[in-house]
Amino acid sequence: MTTTGTSPTKTPSSTPEVFDQLFDRLSRASERLAKDIEVQIRQLDRKIKAFLDRGEKATDRLVETIDKELRGQIATLKREVDQLSRRVAELTSAESTKKRTLKKTPTTKAATKKVSANTTSSRRLAA
């Protein structure tokens, strides 16, 4: 076998260099990937915080709106209950006045009935 300078075979001493070069390239690629992942994690973290902040603000606004609406409705109900209470008191007062008036009236009606009964009896006797 004759050896020429353009032989495709490599010597055993050059193989570790290839592995070292390949290892270096993989190490650099791995470091770049790790840095890119860290950047993406920080970006996601900022986006998540912004999303949570917006959600919290929206929740606060919703709670304030509901609170305001409920307070308004409660105030309206309180006014209506007060009005109804006054109206019930007025009706109760009017009813008791009417009952007192009715208690006095039956005495008058009873006398009228007695008078009409006596008149009917007198007519029977006359007949």
C-alpha cells in the first residue's frame, strides 16, 4: 500500500479533536438555548404579571360596580319600606277611627230597629 497525501482516512490523533470541536459547538448551542429560554421565561413572567394585574383591576372595578348598584337598590328598598310602613300606619289609624265610628253607630241603629219594631207592633194592633 502506498500512501498519498490525499488519503481520505484520518489518523487516530485527529478523532479526539473532532469530538472536542463537536462538544464545544454543542456546549455553545446549549448555552444559547439556555439564555433564550431564560429570556422567554422572563417575558412570560412579565406577561403573566400584566395579565394578573389587569384581571385584578377588572375584578376591583366589577366589585365596585356591584357594590354601588347594591347600595342603590338597598337604599331604594329602604325608602319603599318606609313609605309602605307610613301607609300601613295611616290605614291602621283610619281603620281604628272607622271602627270607633262603627261602634257608636250600632247603638243608633239598635234604637232605630226598636222604633221600627214598635211601629210594626202598633200597626198590627191597629189592624
